[in-house]
Amino acid sequence: MRSSPSALPSADEMLRLDNQLCFAVYSASLAMTKLYKPLLEKLNLTYPQYLVMLVLWERDGLMVSELGEKLSLDSGTLTPLLKRLEANGLVARIRDVADERRVHVNLTAAGRKLKSRAASVPACLLAASQCSLDEIASLTQQVQQLRDRIKAA
């Protein structure tokens, strides 16, 4: 939005699609998902499944509730994802012996092995974005800060 520091933009200016941060983030997300689709098809993963695997590659054996918290997904969304990953032999869901309500998600040998095949995915994003590593890191940090501020509002 172009305006002087002391003047508020007009309502018409504020309601222009190109001035909407929400649309910039949304359309960037769609473009990102479109870029990832063929890369993840080679891994036999959907984008949400890929996100689950990223979390488990960082820290195996999380509880379903911890995964949901980390990914901002409720159990109704996460459970079908985990069932598909389990059916594909990438994870195993194991009930906690002390408390059966708690379910741990562990990578299988195939799930751990998939990590090496997925290692090329971030480089493809880097190449497609035409950004430097520093630019990607800065953008990621800015979007995370925005997310955190919006959640806190």
C-alpha cells in the first residue's frame, strides 16, 4: 500500500487484492504446494504426510498429541494421515503401556530410509525460489513471527 506515513490508506486501497497479506501468503502456499507435488509423488507422500515425516525425522517417537501440536493439526486430521503412513509401512503407532490414551508414533526402517531420498526436496525449493539461503531463512523467520503474533492476538 502506498501512502504517506501520517495518512491512512483509503478503504478502496485497503481492500485491493494485491494489498492483502493474507492473499500473498495464501497464493504463495498454493504455489509451494504445486512445486512440492511432483517431488513428493516420487516419495509416495502427500504434503501433509511429508510434514509429519519431517517432524519425526527430527524427533522420532513423539506422541500423536505432540505431533498435532507441532503441526497445528487436530487429531481428526492427523489420525487419517498417520493411518496412511502406517499402511505404507513408514510409521508404527504404539499405545503407551502405562496410559492407553497416549499413542506414540515411531518411524519404521523404511520411514528412516526415506529421509535420504527426501534430502533433495529442500534444494529444489531453493532453486525454484531463486533465493539465497539467507533470504529463505529470513523469510521463514518473518512468516513464523507473523504466525505467532496472529495466534497471540
